[in-house]
Amino acid sequence: HVQLVESGGGIVQPGGSLRLSCAASGFTFSSYAMSWYRQAPGKERELVATITRNGGSTDYADSVKVRFTISRDNAKNTVYLRMNSLKPEDTAVYYCNAKRGVLFDYWGQGTQVTVSS
């Protein structure tokens, strides 16, 4: 069955870094665009970053451009989110998403990122 398992979240001070990972199984990973979303308390879920199937193109929310980098390793069925220069407003639950067309749309369970001094 389909699984997306996020890891790498935690508590970090402002200005610090984290790398999130999302391990996929149960589907053909290389056929799916992959994205990271986040949801802060009391706010709607928002798209953070997206990477195409072969990793050739990426896109970012304005709020994270330059600071965050999405990447993928299709041999390991894993997508990453490197987060630098973290700010308190980056605090959220971060979710991994796999999408192909309109029919195939999978989500992970989320990993908490807290940026606090």
C-alpha cells in the first residue's frame, strides 16, 4: 500500500537549519511530482515547494525562496527539504505530497518543525 513517511522535524533556534526527508513506497515514485506543504496552528495548509518527476524543475513559495531547497533521489524513493535560516514563522507541521494527474494524490502523516529560542 502507499506510504509517505516524513522524518527530520524537531526544535531549532532561529537561524538554524533542518533537513526533512520523506520516504515513499507502494507506488512508482519517479512518476510523481513531489511537494512539501505546511500547516501552522490556526492557518490553512500552504504549498512550500514542488519538484518535478525527474528533479529538473522546482518551485517555491515566496516566503521560503532562497532559504529552502527541495530535492529528490529517485533511486531511494525519497524527497528532501533542506531548510536554512529558519524563522519562528516557519513553525508548522510539514507534510509530504505525491501527485500524478488529478486521480493520484497521496499525503504523509506530517512532521513537526518548531523554530524557537
